[in-house]
Amino acid sequence: MMASRGRAIASGLAAVVIGLGIFACGDDPGDEGTGPNGTPNPEPLFRALEADLVKTCGGTNGTCHVSGSFQQAPTWLAGPDRYVSVKKHRGVLPATKEVGDSILLTQVKHAGPALTDAPNDLYRRVSDWLTAEVPGPPLPNTGAFSVLSGFNSIPLDTVGPGLANARLTFLATESNGTLTLTALKLVAPTNANVKIDSPFFVILPRNGKVKAEPEVNGFKGELTVAAGQSVDLFTGKMILLRWDPTGRLKIVFNKIESTPGQGTTGACTALELFKSSALPAMSKLVDVLPDDDDPDNGEPLGQSSCLGCHAKEPPSDEAPAPSVQAMDLRGAGSDPAAACAQAKIWINMQDKAQSTILLNPMGKGNPQHPMKAVSADDPIIQGIKAWVDAEQ
Ligand code: HEC
């Protein structure tokens, strides 16, 4: 009784997680025994498919994933006990606790076959076994998203309760299969403090194995951001190798919590300098660069200023311009404290010279930033820097 009920629940879970519809169940030889929570005992499920898995993935005489003598294939089916080997192999039991992220299920046809093409319903049996090993729930995560070149703002609203308006922001550049994220920040909403534990970045290629490797693509430890504040995500930088530019990313947290809080958005401590030094600098004219997506639209380049772009009011009923969405200085005239708090988000408190608000105008920050770079000794940089250096 219990066994078949546990089984049905597990199959249902697999169906939800990997979206495969409904299976007939109860016809596997590995059905005996349940684990502590009524989930099936995983080992018998594995033993029941072990021989078929070796046949499909072991290759001729086991030269592929058993002995690895063929093209140094990883030996996740090595003896003496294949069950021990397979569970130890990185990525088989997904670190995200989301069965659909297992490398066994997401590997495509390579030198060997994809599991989806294997006979005897092997794909479904492997996912049932993995579901028993990793009963979930999945770790809190953002879900898959595409990465834009330049500024990205990833909402955390759906990651857990009390996280409405929390977000992660970063600048992304891609080159030769390497994705570099800088100015990585965790932004707490004004009504909640956010605490996270050991976040990691999961690469979901368009086709092929999911890479969920917290030791390689993650940070260890806890980070708390008070309501209304934004803080660099650990080092503020993450380099992801073997990135597929057509693929997607997912951010996973070992834990994320929110507690009610009351914050003013990172109020400035050097507001007077912001008004007397930074704002005048940000009103000075700079040369505008053409839109990267539309390089020769024939328009003269023209001039604007930081405030010309970042304090621009949209025509009524329209969304603010991308420049304002990235950094909203619309309060510059009427509410300088609000504008200052927005500008302050782009100061790197650990290393002020590396602040995006200074690097962007010097052409050393976001490569998509549409103004002609000015030098470090330009009065614009000097004026902003005097304020940046004074902020705490
Ligand atoms: C021609 C318009 C324009 C001008 C002039 C301009 N910016 Fe921007 N800025 C933008 C746009 C557009 C974005 C968003 C870029 C993106 O989405 O990749 C942006 C983004 C930013 C960001 C947020 C980080 C980022 O890259 O998204 C900062 C900080 C910034 N600008 C600082 C400045 C400063 C300081 C000045 C003046 C010295 C300035 N900008 C002048 C258009 C402008």
C-alpha cells in the first residue's frame, strides 16, 4: 500500500519537475520499500535500472562511462559499486535539488546517445530514481532568464515570500564563451530586510548539460541587506566559463529570507557635496554615442549630460527611458536626497575607485553605456568623485 502510494507521489513530482505528463506506474521491479517520508527507497530503483544504464551509457565493454578508456569519458558508472560512483559524480544529483537539472537528464546526444533516445523507458526510470534521491523541494531560485549585454535587473519577487521588489542587478559582458558579471548587487525592497545564504549561478545551455556547480560558480556564506539598501554580492563579480550565448542563467540560493523592515533607500551621508559638486558635474555636456543596435541611423551624435539622460521625464503614460530605469535621477531638481540615494547604489563602498558611477563615464564600466568616454581628470569625473569619496 504505502509503497505504491509513495511511488505515485514521486512520479507525480517527476512529471511536474520535468514536465513529462503522466506515466503508468507500479510496473517496475524496483518498487519495494519506502524511505522515511513515504518517498521510495532510491537504491532499489537504481539497482533495477543499473544493467540498462550500463548498456546504454557504458559503451562497448564499458569503455565509456564505466572504465573511461574511450576519450577519457567520465567514469560515473565505475565499479566496484556503481551506485556509490554515480551518486558521487558532480551534477548527477543536482545541487539545485531540481531533478530536471541533473546532467543525466539534460545531456544531449554526444559521442554517446542521449538518455531520451534509450530503450526500455530508461529516461523515465532514471528520473524516477533521481526524484527518490532528491525529493526536493527545489532550492529557492529565480527561474531561467536570458542575459542581456549591459545592465540586467533580475526580480526576486517569486523566489520566496516577502520579496516583492527585491532584485539582483549586474552588468554583463560576453566574450569567447566567457560571461563576466560585474557590479553584482543585491537590492532589498524598502519594506523588507533580505538575508541570503550561498547563492550560485546555474548555466542552462540551449542544448546540453545543465551546469549547477556551486563550488565553481557560486559564493559561500551569508549576506544580509537592510530594507532599502543595496549591497555588493560578495566580491561583486562572477566569471562563468563555458557560457552558451544562446543559453540562459538561473540564480539559486541555499536560503533566502525576508523580515519586515523600514528603510529609506540608502540615504546619502554626503548630500551637501552631492548637491554642490556631483550635480553640477552631472549637468555638464558630454558627447552621445550612437545606439549599438542601430549604428548608422544617420542622426548626428549630439550632446547631452548625465542628467539629460538619467533625469529625463518620459512622455505621459510611457515607461521611463532605459537610462532612467538603470539609474533614476529624476529627483535631481525637486528631491535631491532621492536622486542621491539612487546614484549611491552605483558606488562600490569596498573600493570606491571601482564604482560604476565613475567607471561608466570613463568608458570602463558598462560597454553599452552610450556616452563618449571622458578622462579621469575631467571636471565631470572630479566633481562626481568628490562626492563619491565622501559618501559612507
Ligand atoms: C546618452 C544618454 C546617457 C548619458 C549622457 C549618460 N548615461 Fe548613464 N546610462 C544610459 C543608459 C541608456 C544606461 C543603461 C545602460 C544599459 O541598459 O546597458 C545608463 C546606465 C548608467 C548607470 C547604471 C549602470 C549601467 O550601466 O546600467 C550609471 C551608474 C550611469 N549610467 C552613470 C552615468 C553618468 C555618471 C553619466 C554622466 C557622466 C551618464 N551615465 C551619462 C544613458 C546615458
